Amino acid sequence: MEKVIEEQKQGTSLVLDQRKDNTKKLFIESYGCQMNFSDSEIVASILANEGYNTTQNLEEADLVLVNTCSIRDKAEQTVRKRLEQYNAVKKINPVMKVGVLGCMAERLKSKFLEEEKIVDMVVGPDAYKDIPNLLKDVNDGRDAINVILSKEETYGDISPVRLNSNGVTAFVSITRGCDNMCTFCVVPFTRGRERSREPQSIMEEIKDLYKRGFKEITLLGQNVDSYLWYGGGLKKDYDKATDMQKATAVDFAQLLDMCATAYPKMRFRFSTSNPQDMHEEVIHVMAKHHNICKYIHLPVQSGSTRILKEMNRQHTREEYIALVDTIYRIIPEISLSQDMIAGFPTETEEDHQDTLSLMEHVRYDFGYMFAYSERPGTLAARKMEDDVPEPVKKRRLQEIVDLQQRIAMERTKRFVGDTVEVLIEKTSKRSDEHWSGRNSQNTTVVFPKETYKVGDFVLVKVTDCTSATLIGEAVGYSEMQ
Ligand code: SAH
Ligand code: F3S
């Protein structure tokens, strides 16, 4: 299945429970990864205490915030177009203020205030708690900018409001930042060094969600397998921790085990796993718990060892294949998905063939595939020429997408005839009479509603499928109900 980061959700504006005494209106829109959507919930929660209710009507907003993405040039261009639209509205409504949040704010910093005059406020991903002060600066006519990156997990104490929620599935952040320095990637620059959140505060947030009836949690981070809590501080400073801190440290396998054990009636997912940090221990914890979903997003980027080295991915093709083989051995029913980049500098036809053959070997259920986009400031941009011609990049990307689609179709078919466990999330897009949910392996399943309701765990007998959706009939509740 071809899918570009939740494309249908891009630019969604968010609305939450309205507070009666709040008089000002906030319009907040998010682009990019799930972490941005999750951060916007934190921002809305901070601003709810400052007198703002959210609105979906841009024209009536006092404050417009856009949470931005820098991962590829296209993502930035989309936001620039959006800023032009805000500017047009601002001409009609001059009291409206506009703020840029997230990775573009961090990357472009004061350039936004100097060059793009339509912006009143620039706030990097670690500075959202400063927004109330920055708003005062805006009102006093001062430049309002805070792009300081933090050394601590910044928002552990904020209970995010759940925006546009189905009341069933929620994301919980466990790490911020990334230390991996893949040479193509802007994230280490825009989101800073890697920090893990205190397990206690993660467990508190999950407890709160459980009490409110949520049934599925996705633990979120740029690199979740690298999670390590030893009393605070950066991941890279772990060497300096005391013996006591090391003895009581909590890693990702332990955190996952804690979650699944404490809440046996909730499902757990996680994203994203970096192959170099994914250890066998995590796979064993997944196998041990029925309520940890059997799905791993395991980006690889390329099937060529030479390209992987140029990307600074810290593993070879063979090591990746060995990891995948281990995962299939321990959890045969697992689904895997990839991120792939076509046309990284110096990529030859042979490297590209290595990518296709790796995909044939791994047999991913889903894929997120991109043409290489040079990002200013990254090592690849500084040291390598973006030398694969655009038409070649496009052709290779298309071959990757076509192959993924073929494999996905074959993988989806394997469930036909099986009975799968589904958590009901919403009404199916195609039919009001059908529910839609996902099985443990993350494949969408639709079936007649009968008397079941949103949030139920049901067993569905699969009778048919399209390329990415299973079709079936409920045969009763599952043991998770
Ligand atoms: N660890 C992160 C990865 C964030 S970037 C996570 O939580 O998912 C998501 C994907 O975007 C990467 O895996 C990569 O495939 C793609 N990507 C990143 N930088 C890119 C670039 N410069 N050009 C094209 N694709 C890129
Ligand atoms: Fe980017 Fe690599 Fe980290 S893709 S987010 S630097 S793991």
C-alpha cells in the first residue's frame, strides 16, 4: 500500500472541548508526523488556560497557529502556501495573529519574522510552554521568538487535550528528539537531542486515558527502541550516569512490558523503530503479550549496504535481513512496514535493484516511500551532490511503489479465511452500515455493525479483501473485551 504520512490528515485543524469562560479563538493546524499532531494537543491545552477555545473557522480566529514539517521540501512549500492564505485573511481581520510552530520554525528561526512579514510569532518544538509569554510580546509589538531546544523531556507534566479524538485510540509521547544523524535527515537539527520521558509520567497518562475509556495506545518517538530512562538527562550522557542510576534504568523492552502488564485490556502499538536500536528483547516482549500489536514500522531507506553507509544508518543490508528473519522466527504472524528513499546521492541502478530485492525478501505489508529531497544543513547536503536526475528518482520511486503495492496485496490476502481481532474505531468511510477498525497487524477491517459499538474488541471472520482492506463479519467479542 502506498501511503505518504497520513496524507488525508495533513493540515487538519483541531477542535477540543470548549470552555465557557474562554473568549478568544484559536485556529490550530498541523502538518507532518504524528509527533506534530500530538504536540498540537499540548499547545491547545496550554492555550486553553490562557482563554482560548479552538475553532475550525479561520475567519473568526484571534490566533492562528500552524505546526510545521521540514522533512522534505514539498512539506515546507505546502506550509508557505498556507501562510499566504492566512495573510489574505489577515487583511480582512487585522487583529488576527499568526504563529509558526514546529520544525520549520526551528529551521528558519528569525527568517520568518524578517522575510515572511505575515508571521507574528515563531516557536520551536521545545518552547511551547513559553507561548503565553510570547503572546504578550506580540501584543506589545515586540518580535516573539523562542527556538531554544531543551535538554529535558519538556512536556511530561502536561496532560494533552485529545483533539479530533475518536475516544478509542491515542498517542503518548515517550521520547523527544533524535541522535541518529542520518545524513539526509533534518530531524536531529529541528527537534534536538534525544531525551526519554519519565516512566511514571507515561504510566499516569495511560492510566488517565484508560479511565476515560481509551482502548489503544501508540507509544510515540522518533526512535522508540532507543528509549532509556535513568533519572533524566540526554541519552548520549548515559555513560556518565551513576551505578545506581544504571541499575534502576528502564529501557524500551521494560517500558513496553510494564504497559502491557498494567493494562491487559488495552492494546499497545509503538512507532518508530530504528533497526540499529531494535533489540531481540523487544521482540520477545511483543511475543509474550497478546495486547501488544504484532506490527513493527521498521524503516530501512535503502537495500544497498553502500547507500546505507552513506546515509549513516549504522547497519548493513545483511544485518537488517538478519533482524527481519529473527522477528519472523519469533513472531511468524507479524506485519512489517518500511520507509524508503529513492534517489539518494550516488545511488546507482544496482543499488536500486538491491532495494527492490530487499523488499521481495522482507515482504512488507505497508510502505511509505519518498524521492530524496535535499535538506539544507544536513551532512548529505553539505558533503554530497544531489546527483540522481529528477526523472530517474521518479522512475525508481514508481518501481518501488508498484512493487510495494503488489506485495501488500499478497500480504493482505493471507488473512482471508482467518478470524481476526478488531478494535472498532469508527464508521467505515464507504458505508454507514459498516464499522471500521484494525487488526493486530494494523490492516483495516470493515464489517456490518450489528449491535457492536465503537471501542468494542470483536472477532471478525474475514471473507474477502481489497488491496488494503479486509472485509468480513463479526462472530462475537474477543477476550480483550
Ligand atoms: N524516525 C522518524 C523518521 C522521521 S522522517 C520517525 O519517527 O518516523 C520519516 C521518513 O521520511 C524517513 O524515514 C525517511 O524515509 C523520510 N525522509 C527523511 N528525510 C528525507 C529526505 N531528505 N528526503 C526524502 N525522504 C526523507
Ligand atoms: Fe531522522 Fe534518522 Fe532520526 S531518519 S529522525 S535522523 S533515525
